[in-house]
Amino acid sequence: MVIEFAAEVRLFLASRHRGGRVEAAVDGTSSLGHVVESLGIPLPEVGEMRAQGVPVSPSYHPENGDRIEVFAVARPQPTPAPRFLLDVHLGTVARRLRLVGVDAAYGNDLDDDTLIEMANAQRRVLLTQDRGLLRRRKLWFGAFVRGSRPDEQFGDLLDRFRPPLAPWTRCTSCNGELSPVAKEEIEHRLEPGTRRCHDAFAQCQECGRIYWKGAHHRRLEAIVNDALARQGDVSR
């Protein structure tokens, strides 16, 4: 059989197959899903598959002479809920998602089994650059994060899932929700310069961290504005 891969999934193929056209043997037992994964593409990254132009499922058993087409997941990709869990290598992206108000769980000490258990139990989309993790059958929903830099990775996730954004509503440290807090209530925790120069504060309901428009606000605001513009939402 001959398999034609869409450009968006060719990054997973071995270099000799990057042209997108692969001739694969038919053994009579392997499903199309198994063949695709054996070529390096995790099934969570695969959208529609067709044989002779007709849509087929991953359980389809190819035959000699089949002409197979494999497409990438359509964007934006629907999710049951815009809740995410990021693996240990994506801490910066987790903080940026929280900055724009996306529910993004993260821990820098979670192993693969724990990540899968947590994603399944909390119904979170597991975000990773570990292809092997995405091939684990127990994982209910996962996605490969494209890009080598946080800017690219963050933009890729916004484009793929288009989650609703609510900037400045989550703690970038623990993912808890922020709420306004009166200056008098937290004044004893502030440095003299902060007490003197700022009057508006928010506090995390989970960890108690205090937020205000400090020295880094302009840089963070640029990240937020870029995200809103990417989503087509410049009204906030």
C-alpha cells in the first residue's frame, strides 16, 4: 500500500520519509492505526484517514494496493473542556497559559504514569513533546506541542485549541484563581516601595500570592495582548 501524509504530520516521520509518501508492507493483521504509529506518528496527532478516498477508522486493516491518506487533526480542535496538564519540560508555557486565564496544571516532579493518571482523573488534555507518552493507550486525550521556544509553543497551543482567554485571573505560580483584595488586608506583607506606589492588588485564593502591576507588567501585558490578538479578541 501507499500512504500519503499531510504536511502537518510529516515532522514525526523518519528523514527518509519526509517527502510524505511512504510505501508500506501489508501483513494482514496490523491495523492502519498500528502502521501509522509504527512510522512514528502518535495517533492523537492524526485526524481523518482515508482509503481510496473513503474515510476509515484506525482499526481498518489495509490491503495490498490500498491508497491511504493521513491528515492532521483539524484546527481548532474541540475539547470537552479547555483544561490542560503540561509535562515537566513545558513550565514556561504553563505560566503563560495561566497568565491569559487558561486552566493549566503543571508540576516539575511528575513522572509519566502520574501525568497520565492525573490527566485521566481530572479530564485534562496532556500537553507534551514526548511522542512515546502520546502513544500510551491509557491516555484519554493528549497533544504534541510544536516549536522549540516558548513563544512558538504557546502560539501553537492557542492556534490548536483556541481556549477562552481571561487574562489576569489565574495565579501563574499555582494555577489558582485570583480575586481583588483590599490594600489594607495585605499591606503588612508589602515592601515599602510597593505600599507607596501601588493601590490595586489581587490575591490567589489557593496559595495566597499577591499580584500588582509591578516592574514586569509591561512585558507580561505584551504577551497577553499578543495572545488576544491571535485569538481575534482585542476587546479585553
